[in-house]
Amino acid sequence: MSTTLLSGKPLAALFQQEVQEQVRSLGVDGVRPVVAVVMATADESTHWYVRSIERAAERTGVGCRIIDLGHDATEPVLAGVLRDLSAEPSVNGIILQTPLPPGVRTDSLVGLIAPEKDIDGANPLSLGRLAVGQPAFAPATARSVVEILEHYRIPLAGKGVVVVGRSAIVGKPLSLLLLARDAAVTVCHSRSGPLARYTKDADVVVVAAGRAGLLGGSDVSSRTVVVDVGTNVLPDGSLVGDVDEATVTGTAAALTPVPGGVGSVTTALLLLHTVEAARRQRSSPPPA
Ligand code: NDP
């Protein structure tokens, strides 16, 4: 059985091109979209990820402000920065990067991101709007999964899709996006029991648990399309997903690679959401 590799790179390139075109067209009216990334951690992989957003922004012409508050930033300081950015007219999109310092409540901070600038769907209002089908930015990772499946023409309507993971930033919003495309969605988590019980008969399996090697070849069938959202840094510094590539390759019908799969599309979508936010804010600026 040969497993098709579903690379995210061609789709990321298409989105980047779209961002560049929108930046050019907004520039004609003197508007430059700007994304602000707020971080407060010494975690090396987070710094690496934020640099990748910065580089992609540079390539596409989106302005990028990195606000690094240091690993000992307090909740009031973070809250003040998020309030200021939400009120700042020159900033169109805001990302609050996790992890945050111990004791800082991410849940209350994300609620301070103005919904119209919430380009990574972190504010609970955005999740609520997605749930009832109202316009909102979906978390970029959740949207990437759906965009990759649609790009490769993997049917979703009436298909059995298993999502492994139920976080507010990946698993839950993804299950809402899939439901909106008429998939029959099953959500698994750390208490749902052996994965194979759900995944073996699935048409599509999306793994977003953050556990290297969680999904193996014996958990899938020859018709399963597998999307690997996980990012795990091994002790030797290499990056792997949640899928045991050695056994799933050769068993499943298709698989997204890590790196070069979901992650590459996610960065491009964050920038696309930023230009969309800039466009909407230009046509209906918030009341003074
Ligand atoms: P969280 O830790 O918030 O959530 C993990 C989820 O996986 C939880 O719902 C948890 O269940 C579930 N889980 C954990 N262990 C198991 C298990 N053994 N079996 C079944 N389910 C399990 O992580 P995130 O949602 O933030 O991220 C998930 C992964 O996606 C991470 O690897 C992260 O790095 C990656 N990621 C990748 C991005 C990209 O662009 N590629 C962007 C964002 C995240 P429970 O709720 O019961 O605890």
C-alpha cells in the first residue's frame, strides 16, 4: 500500500500569494496590515515559531510587531498590553502566544483580545460564534486542517471524521468546522479509551494531542486519510508529529508530514486573517 504524502507547502504558497496581493491592494489606499504577537516565555520552540511568523510577514509585506514581555511577565502587565493593542488603530491582528508564565490565567487574558482583531480565534467569543455559524476567525491551525483536506479534494460531507484532542484552540474549533461541512465527527481525548476503537473505521483521522507516536499503523485502515497536527520536539532537537510515521506510512491512504504539513499552512493563514481583519476594520472602523 503506498501512502500519499499531503504536503502543506503548495497550499501555503497559494495563501502567501493571496496575502501579497491583498497587501498590495490595501497599500493603494495607504493601509498596511499589522499583526502584533505578544509573548512571555523563554521556551526556545516558541521563539522559533514566532520568528517564523515574523519571516513570513516580511516576505508578504505584512507589518509584524513582536512584543516580548519576558518569562516573568505578570498577568496585569500582559492584560495592559492586550487592552492597549486592542484599542490601537494601527494594529489589525493580535496573537497571544502560549505558554505563558506559571500562574498567569490564559483563559482570562484571551478574552481581552478585541474580537475583530482575534485572528487566531483565541477569544471565547470567537469559538461561540463559530459554534452558532456566525462570522468569526477560526483558530488558524483548525482552519489549516480543513483547507488541506479541501485542497487535496478529500470529501468530508457524510464521512466519518475522528478528531483526537479537544482543546479550545485546536480540537473543539476543528470539530465545529468539520460539522459545518457535514462530516460525522467523533472527538477523542485522554479519557475516551483505545483510539483504534474509533479510528480504525474512520475515513479521516486528525491527531492533535501533542503525544509523539500516539497513532500507529494498527489504528488505521487502508482508506484512512491522516492529518497530523502534533508538534513534538525530541531530545535530539528534531520535530515530529503525533503519528508514528514508520507504521502509518504504508498502511493509511494518505498522511500530512511533520514538518511541512499543517504548520506551514497555519502561518500563512494567520497573515491572511490579518489582511482580512485590516480590510474589515477599514470598511467599518470601531466607534471612537
Ligand atoms: P493541548 O495539550 O491543549 O490538548 C491536547 C489534547 O489531546 C487534549 O484534549 C487531551 O485530552 C488530548 N490527549 C492527550 N493525550 C491523549 C491520548 N493519549 N489519547 C487521546 N487524546 C489525548 O494541546 P493543543 O490542542 O494546544 O495542541 C495539540 C498539538 O497540536 C500539540 O502537539 C501542539 O504542539 C500542536 N499544535 C500545532 C500547531 C500547528 O500549527 N501545527 C498549532 C497549535 C498546536 P484531555 O482533554 O482529556 O486532556
